Amino acid sequence: MSIRINLDVELAKKKMSLTELSQQVGVSLTNLSLLKTGKVKAIRFSTLEAICRALECQPGDLLEFVSGDARGDEQNEK
């Protein structure tokens, strides 16, 4: 996937744990953990909004487009 999730970076900036974020936004710890590790295919706008509100950040702070070259994606070489 060419979208990188920077949830860990924003959590560190706010000195907040994943557990604290889970309690604030009402999203399970498991789902936030999957999001943090980039193992999700989609995110609801309502969840993104809640996370941004809790972390006082913008969606662009959490989501980053990474080109194929930056990921070392060998598919671009074919």
C-alpha cells in the first residue's frame, strides 16, 4: 500500500499511549493497533476525525502518500 500511517509519530508528539487514545476516541485497542502498524485497508472518516481531535492534528499528519520508489516497490521495475 502506498499510504503510510504515522499514528505512532503523532502519539509520541502528544506523549499519549495507544490505550489512552483508544479510551478517548472509543475505538478498540486492537483496531488502533492494526491502524498503527498499517495493516488496514480503510479508515472511516468519523474515526479519522476522532483521532485528529484527540491528537490535535490534521489528517495529513497521520496519512502520508509514499511513492513506489520510496517504498522500494519492485513492481515499478516490471
